[in-house]
Amino acid sequence: MTSEGCAVARKRSLDEGPVLRGRILRCASVMFYERGYAGTSIRDIGEAVGISSSTMYHHFANKQAVLHAIITNFMTDFVAATVPVLHDRTRDPRQRLADVIRIHIEVSDERRPELLLGNPIRYALDPDQRTEGIVLQRRYHNALLELIEEGAESGCFSVRNPAITTMAILDMLNGVREWFDRAGTLDRDRLIDEYVDLSLKMLGAS
Amino acid sequence: MTSEGCAVARKRSLDEGPVLRGRILRCASVMFYERGYAGTSIRDIGEAVGISSSTMYHHFANKQAVLHAIITNFMTDFVAATVPVLHDRTRDPRQRLADVIRIHIEVSDERRPELLLGNPIRYALDPDQRTEGIVLQRRYHNALLELIEEGAESGCFSVRNPAITTMAILDMLNGVREWFDRAGTLDRDRLIDEYVDLSLKMLGAS
């Protein structure tokens, strides 16, 4: 996950469109993560990807547009991966919760540099751009709350306050990326198992 | 909590020592919190407190020293308020946990601008300065882990993995300051009650 790894080829053509755009975003997210937003120029990003400034400006009007695209892109993927699982009423709420805890921990570990909505970097966005990410975040949040409410109604969860419990579970899951070290002794699957167990206990799962 | 509120009097003498030092730290923490570290100069802090630059430099060699003092001061207070409670083996582990959850949520709400160790601002410190804060943080962390292990041994908690459960509870508590709004509809005491209940459930408290 170093920015040097971005430059696999120089002077790519404009043809690649979405592929190149994806590479710019991944590369920029790693650079923002490692050097900070202020410490990274749009020229630096272009150089790391191996494209000219004019190609760079063909894709993004400015650095803020790159940041906006990273956040929206990540949150769109995250919502697409989690919300349908949470909403699938054909499956047991406990199973859906377990699946979403796995996705949340795996994705936030694997795409850590893109998690910029929970970072003060987000204030570099215009309020409208920030709102877009927050709306996506809220869709996930609401889908989890609905799952908890549904489980409480059907009697498989026993919850005093679904809204507060939702915040507690989300904060617990979001915290992982700050301390979990893939190179450390704690296995990620083990961690996921424990977090599923802790969450089911919080929900008084029967 | 606005920096304008800092300037209650101008041109204070050097005599006040610790009182003035405390005012500088509180004022600087609010300014770092509101404008960012890079957006605040040592001259800005002096002006907000109402003291000359020479008085300011009498107390702190540079802006980094101010940041270091804010973090160490806050973490020292936090450890002093929590660790003895966690270590007090004359009391029931459930009661001690409940007391510490209250302190954690209340202090991190009331002194929010000083919680800079969990903020990327901390990278403005030298590694040694940062380590000092992390060592204090670890004393709290370890005392909570010890309480959980003690409760598990005495049979009042039932915990599969005390270390992971400690991280989950700390992340849940640390998350509150990002979303809890004192002016909102959720009462802080209500929130504390719910978090005590959720934590006891996670610990399988009997």
C-alpha cells in the first residue's frame, strides 16, 4: 500500500476511461492516507500514476474532485455490499448481522486509505459534496437500525434502545481500522468471530 | 466553546504561573479543535488569551510544546480519574465498570477539544512526545482489561476474549464524541445508562 506501487506504466492514453479513473482514485487515496491531503498535489498524483497533468485534468477538475470521487466511490461500493444483505428478509436477522459484520471489517481493512469520510480530510470538501457521502453512510446506518428493529419485533433480539445500540455497534466496527494490524498476531477471521459474538450479546440474541 | 471566549483580560503578568498555563492550554485546545493545528499560530493563541508573545514564550517554547502539554495534561487527568476506580478491588467489578463508563463519556464530552491524541494532529508531535500520551492511554486500557479479567475469574463476567472485548468497549465509548450532541434530544445520562447496559451484556454479566 505504498504510492510508489502506483506507477506501473507511464503516459497512458485517454482511452482507458473508467480503468484509469479507478487507478487514479486508488493511487490518490493511498497518497492522501500516507502524506495527508495538504501534502499531496494533483501533479504528484499524476506522476505516481504515470500520466501527464493534462490527462489528469481530463479526469478531474481539481484535487477536491479527486477526494470527492474517492469518498463517493467507496461509500457507494460499501452501501451496495451491505444494504441488500441487511434488507434480505428471507434470511435470519442473526445471519444477516454476522455477514455484515464480516463485510464491514474486511472492507474497511482492505480499503483503509479510502475511508476518508471518517477523517478530518472530509472538511476539504464543499458541504454539498460532504452531504453526498453522509447520505450514503446514513443508508447503511438506517438499514442496520431496521434490521435490529425487525429482529426485536420478531423476538430473536431483545434490545432496550435500537438507535443507541446501532451507534454502539457501528462505533465498535469503525474502531477496528485504527488498531487492527494485519501483520500482527490477531487473525482477522478470529476478530470477526468475536465481534459477531459480542454484537449478538449486545442484541440479547436468543 | 469558542476561542473568542478565551480573552477575559489582556496583558496578564507572569505571576499567575499554573493558572495562566491552564488557560493557555484550554484556549489553544479550542483553537486547534476549531481551526486546526496548522491554522493556529502561537501568536493567535497569545492574542486569544490576552497575553504578549513574550509571556507566551515564557510558558511554551513553541506550538508543538503547547500541543504536547494539552495531550499530556488531558491524559494524566483522565488516567487519574479512571484507573483508581478500575483498580479498586473492594468494589464489585460491575459497579466499577459502570462508574468508568460514566466518567469516560462525561469527560470526553466536556473536554472534547482536548482529545487530540485520537486526532491526526498528534502527528505534529515528536515520536517521544506522542509515546508519552500513548503510554498513559495504555495504562487506562490495561486497567480496563484487568478489571474484565478479574470479573471473568470471579465469575461475575463471562467473556470469551478479554483483550478483544476491551477494544470493543473502548471503541464504543470513544465513538460517542463524534456523534453525541449535547444540544440534541438524547439525554447524556440516558446514553450512559444504555452504554452501561450494553457493556454488561457484552461481558455476559451475571
